[in-house]
Amino acid sequence: MMTKLSVNINKIATLRNARGGNYPSVVQVAKDVQLFGAHGVTIHPRPDERHIRYQDAYDLKQAVSTEYNIEGNPIVKFMDMVLKIKPTQVTLVPDSIDAITSNAGWDTIKHRDFLSEVISEFKSSGIRTSIFVDPSLKRVEGAANVGADRIELYTEAFAKQYSLGDFEAVLPYDGCAKLAHQLGMGVNAGHDLSLDNIAFFAKNVSHLAEVSIGHALISEAIYKGLQPTIEAYLSKLI
């Protein structure tokens, strides 16, 4: 079964915001990436709206006909937005307000009560829930205990070590994926995955349902074009 590709379009919003106005349009790009074969669209609005804005999340609802994944820290404003939009999936990420990008997964044991409450509310509205976690067996087990439908493996450590020639860096991810599957959860992955490492990762991580890729994909598209870049990713995920 092919691993699905969800394209994170945050960087399109960053480019738009640099000049104001609505060019490039995140709505149009969302339509285009789906037309070019992506299986879904991901956004990650942050409280300061420095790239994707909360209004974008509402505007994109009608533009995404595949899978719509909204990532973020479940503060009250974020939760209210997700419950109104009802995307296909919400991915919980423990971002601090001043984080440049996601830099850690949830401690699913320490935050068990909080996560259980948040996930219960989302699932009661029919929204699939995923938790961003480091490749730790205990954190994966904790994700199952709080009722998550899926985990998203935080892959920065893999990407860094792979670039240094450490191919065994994928092993903890495969172990966590196998455990998640045993516990009845789906497996997603994301952060610093690129055309250089995605084929190896997908081949060596069991039960990988979906990858969410933004920064690398948009950067690669500057040179290759958006459609050829998406097609290149799809060819590596077969």
C-alpha cells in the first residue's frame, strides 16, 4: 500500500506574507498540489500567524477535496477553529509560542490527562487525531493510552543522521511504527524529510500511512517546479 503524501503549504503563506496581498494564493496552491497528485494538504497555523493565518484555515476548507490535516498546539483558539472546520485530521504538536519550527514531540505520559481530554473532544466531532511524538516506545504507548488514532513520528533526528551516512538511524522509527500498529494506531511521519531521504525512510519504516512534507518540498520546487517535485515524491513512495 502506497504511503500518502500530504503537502504542507506553510511556506507558500510565508512568501505571500512577505509582500502582503494574496499572491501567491494558498488556496490556489492547495488546489494545484492536489491536481498534481498529492493525497492531502497540511497547514500549521501558529498563534502569531506568521505564515498560515487562521482565516486561511477556513478558506482552505472548500479547496481541499482530498485529506485536510491541521497541525498545532491545542490552545483554546486552535481547538475552537478545528472544531468548526472539522478537517480530516488534526495533528497535535507541542509548539511553544516562539518556536521557529516544531522541535519536539509530546511527552504523552506527563501530559496524559490533558491529551486525553483534547483528543476525546476532537474524536467526538469525528476528527481523526494524531500526536506528534519522538521515536520513543514509551511515548508511542502513551499515545495509545490517551486515545490517539495515529502518531506522527518526528523525523528530524533521522534526517540529520542519514545525511551523515548513519542508515541505522531509521531503526527506532521502524520499531515505533511496529508498536503503534500493534496498538491499533496509524503511522504518519514528518519533519526534514526530503527527496534525498524519503525513499529510504518509506522503504524501511513499517506501516507508514502518510508523510507530511513542506519546507523541503517547496524549496525543491523552486528548482524543479511544483508539479515535477510532487511527482518525484510520489515515485519514491510507491
